[in-house]
Amino acid sequence: MGQVGLTKARAMGPIADAVERAGGSVKRVFARAEMPLGLMDDPERLILLRDQLQLVECAAKELGDAALPARLSTATGVAGLGAIGRHVCSSPTLGEAIRKAEAVTPHLLQTATWTGLQVRGRTATYGYMVEERIDTGRQINEVLALGYLLGVVRHFMGADWRPDRALVTGACLPANAEIGSIFDCELALGPRAGISFSSDLLSTPNPNPVSVLECEPVRHLPVSDDLPSCVEQLILLGLDRRRPMIDWVSQKLGVSRRTLQRRLEERQTTFADLQRSVFQSEAKRLLTERWRPIGQIARELGYSDPAHFSRAFLDWTGVPPRAWRKLQV
């Protein structure tokens, strides 16, 4: 098992909006991608990168629109990057913004990917690459990413700026002409995705810098080779489907149940340990929301009745959930 790509669920809302505006079925798209609809309400939730690719692909097929990824990312621009966009837009020059994006993307937005700058002579390429081994949806994700890269550059150069050309990987690209029209540049196939422009532009000053003080702290992503943290995120995501079991998690990671168990044992932990840790943390978080009944919390954590949840919580903390809730100020 190599790197496991995680990403923020930020794109889920815009995807659903696009499907709804075009008259498609949001519920059907999410069902085909095996993703919970609740992700639209929680943009900071971590999901598998491959699941995002699957969702975008299902949305494009639902609408019969191969250019949908380009429309989504160019419509939202740098704002669609959330906290990372605000951090990048605090940079004094375009070149420094791209370098900052390279540094913070794996921590704030998406793991198992690379985004950065390559300069050859007078040509600069702002590149993007998926480092995880994903067979399907890779090109769709590159097209989606290119729109965000354009958003970063256009923050400095203006909304009408166009690159010399955009690149994606692969042997062919459906809707090539349409996507090129959306990006307003030539679109070509190459060894790595990215947008190319004159290196002279890297010194362009920021016309509208965002104060660093306005860049609120955000939760950092686990590193892509931190398997226990990745498993914990999948268990948390699986709570939307009732109690997530090891077979479901191993299937999501593309490995056998035994392989996952062995890899976790190598890191001195087990699936049961991680599941317990996630349930404890989520139970405490939900209990701080005093309007939630104990029975509802039990159901959200996959317990058949509140009594089973209360006994488990007592084992974890030494106090029952109602008493723990009363102790919180």
C-alpha cells in the first residue's frame, strides 16, 4: 500500500449545485459514487481523493458533460480552495504564491498530490500531479485542478489573463476543445498537468493581498503515509453509513482485510483500537452539543440502543454520558 490521498470535501457542494442546476439527480450521483449526501454540509471533512474523483466522474456522466470539472473549478476560482486560497493570496508575488501553495497544499487541502513550479528558460509551468496510484478519474482530477491553478494566477494577473497553454496527461482528452475554451487557452497532452506562461510574470506583485491575520487556523491533514490516521478518517466518514467495519475500510483503501490488519500491526495498533478512538472522540464532540438527545447520539455512532452506547461510554471514560455532559462547562 503506497500513499493514500485525502482531500477536503470542499468540492462536494459545488458539484451538487452544478448537477441540480442542470436538472440532474444529486441523490443518484452521490449514490453511484457511494458517498453520503451530508458531505455537502461539512466542507472540512476529509475524504479519500479517489472518492472525489469518482464523484466528479459520476456527476459528469449524469449530465453528459465531460467539461464539467473545468466549469466547476473555474467558476469557484481561488475561493474554492478555502483556507489554502487565503494563505496563498497573502503572498507578495505570484512566484511566492505558487511556492507557498506547494508547501501548504499537503497539509491544508490534499495529500498524495504535488503542486509546484518548474522554470525552463523563459517558460514557467505551474504543475499538478497525483502521486497516489489511481487508475480511474486521474485526468478528470487534473482538469479540475487546472481551474484552481488558473484561479491562483488570475488573482495576480486579473480575471481575463490567459496562459500560453494548459497540459493534462493521458493519450486523449474528451471535450478537448470545450475545456480549452473554458480555460481560454490551448489545451495539450503532456507528461505532467499544469499551466505554462512567461517566467517574467513570477515577479508580478499581489494587487489585493490578504492579511495573514485573516487566514484563520485550520486543521492540518495527516501525512499521506500515516495509515492509522487515514483509517481513522475513513471510520469517521463511514459513520454516515452506520457502524463502519474493517471490510468496508479495507475495500476503500484497495487492499485485503488481512493486509490492512498486518499494516496496522506493523504500526503497533489495530482496527479495533482505531475504531474505539474515533467513537470516543466523536461521542464527546456530539455530547457537547447539548441539544442532541443521547438516543440520537447512540444511533449516529451505530449503536442499536442508548443503553449499549452508555455502557461503552462508561467503559471509555469512567462516567456515563449524561454525567460527562453535565461536567462540561
